[in-house]
Amino acid sequence: MKLHEKIKKMREDLGLTIREVYDRCVTVFGDKAISYRTLQRIERGKISKFSSILKICCALGVSLEEMLQGTELEQSLVIRKKERLDEYTYNEKVHASVVSSPSRSFLALELTLEPKGKTQIEKSPEGNFEKWIFVIEGELTCYFKDEKHLLKSKDSISFNSSIPHHLENNGKKTCICTVLQNPKHF
């Protein structure tokens, strides 16, 4: 079953209209969280941002795991560049796109840092959290503990991400890297 079919079926099984799902989203997330037209497009099969799917789960009172169960996203998902599920901005010089399926136990990001761009200090919860970073192009400086590591194109680093850390692009060119977090943590 396709995800959009499952969303529609779950909504109908609860006896809700699209308008009622929209109203529930607005009640929880505010009136700019998701548009009524976006909900209509999602039910027609238009790929949407992952954050919209999470809001629909909340509105329907189901977990993401329940929503994905029995759909094409349960086992695998091809994510085309133009159809990425979610994006967010750290600041004006750092941008990330989610490139992994929401059903996986890890989070994969394509992280773009403009020159002089840097992330805020991050720290995963205590436990067995790992992060792996692979530089695709440009240069990246990774800071954690009292350590500083300069990575160039095709270099990688892995570390326990419960250690406070941040990333900087001190080079003159844009840096693009892949970041893998396991288990996933936002």
C-alpha cells in the first residue's frame, strides 16, 4: 500500500474529513504548520516533507511506525534530489537536507556549509550515539572535546555524538558533506 493511500484510509477509518485533520493540525501546531491544500496533495500521492507526515500522524493519533507499517516506506525508499522529505536551516550559511528514509534507525543528512558557516554546538543524549561525516567537496573542521580535525574532500570522521561538537567551514569554497547519525536523533 502506498503511504498516501494509508493516510487516507486511516483518516476515513477514524471518520474524519481532510478539513478535520487540518483543524487538528492547526490546534496542535498553529495555522502555518501545514496547509489544507498540502493535505489534499498528500492524499493524492504528492510527496511531501517528512515534517508534514509527522504532523498528520499527530493529528490522527498514530505513531510514525504505525503509519509506515505496510507501506512502501516500511522497507525502503528511494529519495530523489527534487523529492527530499525534509530540510532545515541551521543559520544563513548552513543548510541540511534529510536523505534517509524515516523508517530507518539512522538519520542521514546532506549538509551544506557556505564559507565561514558553522553549526551550533550539538550533543546527542547520553548513550551509544554515533556520528559519521564524509566530506564530498570543500573542507570541514570538526571540533569536539579539546580536539580539532580538518577534513578535506573524501575524508571522513566518526565519533560518539554524545560528546559536544560542532562543525565549521573555514575554507573559501562551499563544503558539502554527508552526516550519518545512529540511532537517529534530531
